[in-house]
Amino acid sequence: MDISERQLRAFIAVCEENSITRAAARLFVSQPTLSRQLAALEQSLGTALVERLPRSTRPTSAGRSLLDSARAVVAAHDDLSRAVRRVTSGSEGELRVGTLYSLSLGLLPALLAEWRSRHPHVQAALREFRHQEDLVAALLAGSFDVAIGPIPDGWGGGSSRLATEEFVVVLAGGGAHAGPVNIAALREDDWVHFAPGNGLGELLDAACARAGFAPRVALRTEQARAAVEYALHGIGHALVPSNVVPPDVASHPLREPVRREICCYWRGAGDPLIRSLVAEGPVR
């Protein structure tokens, strides 16, 4: 059975207007076009739906029986069309986001809050990972739609820069320091480090290596925010993103800055929801 939405609209209009002429004017089509649509529908169904009278039309018994169903199908088509427009415009739907714990506690809340304020009917489903390689593997496996984090080397999919993260030192015991910290001056001190494979730990190792030493590890943790607390309790210094440090905690920039670029990146061409997130632009 081959029935089109246009044929159903023609049938409904003829029934409601009791006139092919008025129905054609209502649908902005010619009378012959509407008559062909109605005839094609009747042929598909194998029964007459409309009785043609000298000055009007009336639905047949079969037409009256099918009219409510035809209206329901057309209404469902209209609902689907509206839903498609909302989804393809990026104003409705669910975006699955993967990120790192350090970003989920730092940069990401402000970004998603701003995005949701502009797209209140969009939902985000968040998955958080401790290690960058786990994040990338899950994205490539299709576990979520877009990743937010440092872009992996050689990434071949889509990407857009979001922010540059600045790293700061929280001194053991919450100590104060005048001006930027020379990390080489802390070579003999203990450090709060991160679990093997954690990108934050790699940044700490690289910063210390540039200063000519390896950090003396007092404790390892998985999370940047936890590292701040351990530093405040005197276990060791912590090198963390500035956006995970509470406003009332003293933190210090480095004389030789440590930064990392944070991007959105995704497989394939990206869909409207990804584009709506990327459209927010770099985080200030």
C-alpha cells in the first residue's frame, strides 16, 4: 500500500471543506492536482473515500471511518517534522560527552552551563575518565559523541579549541610566595604526584625535567582537586590546573609557565549538537 502524506492532506481538506475547489485553494494546489492525489489514495485503498455531488463533496462511509486515522497520521508527520527541525538545528536532543576528571572539576561546569543556557532543551550525558588514552579509546569505540580534553597526537577527526589551561603550584601547607615560583627551587621538596598514565603527572614530570630534576613523590592521587587538599595538609607541593583551585586557596604561577590546550574533538563530520557546543567558542 503506497500512501503519501500529501494524499492524506488532500483527503482531509476535501472532507473538511466539502468542496474540491475550496480544498485546493486551502492547500495552494490546482484542482486537477488535488483530484489526482485523492484518486491515487482511493486506488491504493481500493475504495471510494469521497462522494462527488453536483455542488459539493461528502465523505463516504469508508471515508468517515478513515478520517480520524488520517488526521492522526498527518499530525504525527507534523510532530516528526518539528522534531527533526529542532534536532538538526542543535536546539534539542542529547549530547554524550567524554572528558577527564580534572576538567570535569575545573573547566567543564562553566562551559556546559553556558551551553545549556543557550540550548535549554538539550541534555548532556557525561562520562569521566582518569587517563587520556582511556578517553580516546572510548570515543573511537563510539561510547560517546564528543571528547573534551587535550587533543591526541595525530588526531584525524574534527576538532575545535576551547581553552588554554594554566597550571599553578599549591605549596605544601598552603604557603605563600611572592611572585611566580621557580620550580627549580623546589627540587629538594616532596610533591603530590598523580597515578601512572595520568596526563597531569606527565606535565609535572616534564616541568621538573626542564628544571633539571625528577620530583620526589610523597603521594600519588588520581584527581587534581584531591591533590590540592593533600598539598594544603602539608604532604607536598601540587602542580594543578588553576581552575580546580578554590578561590580562598593560595596558588602561584610558574616562572616558566606550564599550559595545555583543551579542545573538543569528535569522530567523523560531527552532528548539529556538536556544532552547537563548538559554537560557544573558546572559554575565557
